[in-house]
Amino acid sequence: MGHLRRLKRETSGFLAGLGRTPDEVAAALESVDVHGVPKDNHSCAIAVYLTSLMGTEPTIRSVAVGHCSLAIALVTEDGRPGGKLLVQLPKPVRQFVAAFDAERYPQVTRPACRGTEAAPVGAT
């Protein structure tokens, strides 16, 4: 299996394993002490979760979560930009993201850092 296909399958598996409802997704994130910033596609709870799981992968530069999918920014072995891998969000995760951005899950929310503006969700 190719590297990108493996990475996409792994990411999809992590997302699907979070739960079958938005509340289950929030509970799963809370159980592993993940906190994110609403309306910030690089610091939302889902991006923080995936970054913590996949952070040792040398080809991943960043994870950005949108309303329906996420984009994994890749780098080549020599550090040059390697494109983006798009992964569809499962329905419960999409619903969680919408509710999280509406600040309905305070148990997995942390405030944005002062002096920085949150990137609009979906802006990749």
C-alpha cells in the first residue's frame, strides 16, 4: 500500500473511532484530554487530536479541519512542500465540528491565545 493511501486510511480510522454521535466524539476527545479552539481550523479539537496521534509522521507538516473534510499538509523527505491530502470527515465528526465551532462543547474547548486571530474554518 502506498504511503498516501496508508496515511488516508489511518486518518479515516482515527476519525471513525471517535464515535457514532457528536456527543460521543466530544466524550472521546475529553477522555484523552484534548482541548481545541473553536473556529480555528489548525487548533480545533479534531486537529489537535490528529496532530497528537500523527505528530511523529515526518511527512506531515500540519492538519487543518474544515466543515466536511480535513487537509493534511505534507512535506517531502528534504523538507519541501509535498501537497495536501484531503480526508472526508465522517458524519458524527462533521456534526461535532459544527457544534464545537458554535461553542457547544466547553469540556474540550480552550481559549484562543491573545493577540492571534483564529483562521476561518474551512480556509485551507
